[in-house]
Amino acid sequence: MNRDSNAIKSKMGTLLPFIPTGEYYFSKGLKSYQRRDFHKAKKYLERAMQLEPGEPMIACQLAIVFTELGQYKESNDILRMILEEWDEDMVECHYFLANNFAHMGMFKDAYHHATLYMELGDDGEFAEETEDLIELLMLEADDIEDDDLYEADDLISMQEEARELLENGHFLKAVDLLENVIQDFPEYWSAYNNLALAYFYLGETKKAKNILNEVLKKNPGNLHALCNKTVFAQYKNDHETVSVMKETLKKIKPLLIEHQFKLGTTFALIGEYDAAYAWLKKLHKQGYEGDGPFYYWLAYSAYHTGRNSTAEKAWKKVLQFNPEKEGLEPWNDEKSSVEHFEEHAESIKQKLQSENLEERLFGLFLTSLSDHKNELLEGYEAETPLEEQYLRIVSDPMAADASSVEIAHRTASQLYGFHHPIGTAEAGLYLLWFSIYVEIEKEQQHLTKNEKAYAAAAEYVWRKLRREKVSQSYFAEQYGLSLSTIQKYVKIVNSYLN
């Protein structure tokens, strides 16, 4: 036995460890890109960036892949980072930015970066293509006044900002922005639809419904309004409205890809899986690449119509876009019925990278609940002393003390005891609490050691903002407090909120 073992060792020689480098993954990413396998290219290039952070060539290639996938905002974020932080002499980034903005319909920004490339590029590699792009942009602008062009770009920018606010749970901020948009552009129906969503997430369903009715009165047949009205009714268990609306939707045969996708996802959301599958599969057959949500609903509708093989193939695509969804397969009803913030690493990362301090603090709280804590904190850098203190608590719970930050964290934990898992609506409560805490710190005040009182007061105020009929005595009983205590802390919370 021993002789055989030695013989094997002799034949095999010394085993050398294989340690992939950033260059290795960059090379694999390039090969995948050349084969037009953009999803695989994205995966390899993101790994290359992790191994060699700050390498502009890797980042630029990843930005190009994002463009091919239609993820223009993500591409622009990388390109700006290269120019602003790593290498301002990589002027080709201006050409790629110009292309992205042109695809997004933001012609003013596209023209700005195209002309900037021509000024800085000195007959660079993309000079000819840039000249063609500028000529095309000028043709597009021939029939448009300069003011109209600026207005169109501003509208798109505001719409994008509103979408991000909605996705990240900043519903009150989204309402403010969208109401201003509507005031300036009273026939911009997309803003109305998003405003209805914001009010719906805030619990003001009557307001949301009235906005959609207004849209449908002034713009009959607006598909997004019809779909949103149907989904709102589904969530309110208004089966009569859902029944009427779904028959209306089944008669609609949209030509635009965006409308076909909206229709397919709406049918999936209300449980009309046959109709959902018909629209989503049609898009897929036509070569529509789609993104994570597209394949998510395709998998969901395929599974619920008995097409298990298609569902499994679509789910593999879902995991390429969102690896954190592993375990949330549509055939696992208990887990997939609701998606929760604390289970989604990508959503938490977005919050940790937010420009808003209260959202970053919320991201740190979610990180403390996540099974992927080390992965989430890798590369994360605190921007303020407040975050540094909170990061220490999240990284090492045993290091917790009686500091103001610790009390803020324990207050959020008190809320979590009553509000978990955290869905889109619940996120607003936590953001409200961290907004109040940030204001307290700005005033150089400190939290007292009564996290139950802060939690009860924050929840009471949050529910009042949602126009719910609640009493302070109810929350006093729920959190085990006296009525005078909750009255005192409601006043404190309101003073900082105002």
C-alpha cells in the first residue's frame, strides 16, 4: 500500500496551488465579451475588480459590458468613478458616457461628453465614431428647441431619481420630487404613476387610487395606470375590481416591449400565470434579453403553469443577475412568496453606498441581521464618525456599549421585534427612525437609555403619517410603557422630525 502511494506521488510530482489573479479573470472576461456572453463577462470582470481594485482598464471594460446589457446607469457610475478618482486621462470614458446618455435619451449630456472627447481625445481611437454620434445628435435636435431639449433631459433625470428613491424606501422624498414634476409638467403621466406607487407604499391607498383614476380620466388607456390599479386592488383583496380589470387587460395587445413586459409582470402578480407566461415567453422568443426581474417572473409563471424545465432555466438566469436570490426559487413557496430587505445582499449594498446618512445607517442595521455580514462589509468605508461607531457595533456585537449609537441600534432592534421580515412598506419605518436619530445627532444631543420608548414613539408617528387610526395607549401597552412616557417621547420624536 505504501509503495503504491509513493509511486503515485512520484508520477504526479509536486502539486502546485493555483491562485487566480485579477489578470486571469480579466482575460476570461474579455473572452466571454468577445463571444458576446455578457452575463459571464460581467461575472468575471467583477471578480477581477475585487482582486485588483482601482485598476481603470478592468473597470472600463466592465462599464462596456454593462452598456451591452442595457444597464446604462451602472455603466455611467463606473465611468465617472474612473475619471473622477482613478485616471482623468482615460478620455475614452467620455465617448462611452456619450453613447450611454444617447441610449437613455439624454441628448444634452450625450452631446457634452461627445464634444469633450473630441477636445481631449486628440484624434483618438473613437474620433470617427464620435463625429458620427455628434452628427446624429444634431439631427435629433433639429426639430427641438434648446429649452425643450434641456427639459427632456431634466425630466429623465428626475424620473430616474424618483425611481431610485422608491426602490430604496424614501417614499416621502419621492412624493416631494414627483409632485414638483407634475406641477411643472402636468401631462407627464409616468410621474403620476410613480407618485401613485409612492403613496401606495406609504399606506395612503385612497390617494394612490385617486391619482390613477385622474390619469385614466385624462389619458384613457394608459397601460401603466391600468396595471397599477389592478395590482393595488389585488393587494387590498378587492377581488371585484381585480376581476373587472384583468378582463380589460386581456383585451390589450401592446406593441412596445416595455408595455408587454409590464403586462406580463402584472398578470404574474395577480396570479394569472397563463397570461403572464404567454407575454413573457413571447418577449423571450423575440430575443428580449431582459434583466433579473424579467427572468424572475418568467420562472415564476412557467413554474405555476407546469413548465418546470423552462422555470429552472429562467431561474439560472435570475441567479446570474442576483446570486443572493438563491433559495428563493418559485417552487419554494414559503421563501419566495415575499422578498425581504435583510435577505438581499445587493439591496443592502445599495443602501451602504447611498448619499443619505440615514440610509447608510439603515444599511448597517440590515448588515447586522444578514448572513453575509463579512461579504457586505468588505470594501465598505465609513464616511462619518457616526458610521465608524456603528460599524464597530455591527462588526463586533460584543464591543457594544451604552453610547448613543448603540441605543439607536437597539431601538431599531426593538422595531424589528414587531416588524420582521422587512418589506418595502416596513423599510419606511426604519428610515424614519434613522432620520430622527441623525437629526438628534446634528443637534449634538444624545439618546437616553430608553430604546423601547423611542421605538414606540417612532412607530406611532410613522403610522400617523400613513393616516392610520392608532392611539398612544395602544403602543404604550404593546411596548410595556406608561402612557405618560410614550406621550413624552412622541413629543421628542415630532420635534426632531419637524
